[in-house]
Amino acid sequence: EMCIRDRYYKGLKSYILKFNELLVKKLLLYERKDHKGANIVGLYKNERFQRAVLFVSTEVFAFAYNSMQISSSFICKTYKTSYIEAWKVIRKFINLFNTMPRLLFLHFRLLEEKILQYKLFAENSIVFASIHKRKPAPILVMQVLLPASK
């Protein structure tokens, strides 16, 4: 006999998967409209994209059912998605569903901010590695940030 909690989570998983399917379709249509001639078939088949969309779908339900104490890090690890891929989908999700409830919008904006501040610029990230590889000259950086006064 299935206990109440198991039925609850099975039902919740079903809702997440249904929402995920809808979100994938909406994002592909958005992509096709936003980038005329974009290869949406390739995007649809892209496993990283699919995992990132599943991350966002789960994040929506984790927020909606705030009794579920699931962290974004846990969701990312569960779906084996990178924060960069998640961030790309979050940006599109925010733009696409700009009429979402205010608290959900703020949640995703905060999540986006956390990803940008703590994950994308972490020492082992692709972004940090590309900046570090270029090694901008300190004098050039200072000239850009603090132009000479006249």
C-alpha cells in the first residue's frame, strides 16, 4: 500500500513533468520568434537545455510548495545541470513569463543574482577561467575604470 506521502510526491512529480513539457514548448517558440532561423530542433535535442528547463520547472514547484526544503544547489546536482545552463533558461523564463506572480519573479531574480555573483565567477567556472586566461593589464583596467581627469 502506497503511503500518503508517496502519493503526494508522485503527484507532484507528475505536475513538474507536465509543467516542464509546457515550458519546453514555450521556450522553443520564444527562441524561434526571438532568433529567426534558430535551430530549435537542435535545441530541443540538446540534453543540457532539457536539464536546465527541468531545473527551472522543479524550482517553480519547490518555491510554490515552500514547505519543500529543497535548495537550488540540490536541484542542480540532481539534474546534473550547470549553473550557466540554468542561468540561460532562467533569463528566458523571466522574459517569457513576465506576468508571473511577483514573489515567484523575485525568487528567480534573486536566484539569477546568486548564480551571477557566486557561481559564474567562482574560480572553477568557465567565466572565471576565460577572464583569468586573458589577464588584462592592471593599468589598462584602471584607465577604463578611472579615466584621467583634466
